[in-house]
Amino acid sequence: MAESGKVLGIATEYDWSNGSSFDFLWLDIPEWTEENEQLAREISKKYHVFDNPKMTKYRSQEYPIDDENT
């Protein structure tokens, strides 16, 4: 856990072709305890959170790129 004890979680659907939504979570735990750590591990194991994490980078342009003038 970060030393600040603050976490902002953002989630969205994988397929954006039919529209999408965002889910946000703000978690503020000033003092991260062993009990918090144990609960986090149990939830992670039960729901398979971060079983096989991988980073994926995606970049998009808000406006089309004009190849002739770039």
C-alpha cells in the first residue's frame, strides 16, 4: 500500500465498440494494518484479482492526424 494510504481505482469494459462506462473507487485508509493486508490477500485470492497481471499500453488520438501536414 502506498504510504499516503489513498488509492483511486478506475475500471471500464474491455470492449468499447458498444459504448462503455467507468467505475471509480476512492479508498482512504490512513493506517494500513496487518488485518487490512490479510483481507486484501483473501479477496484477491477468492476473486482471482491480479492472478496474472500484465501491462498493456494503448494510445489514441482525440483528433485525426493529417499525414500531409505532420
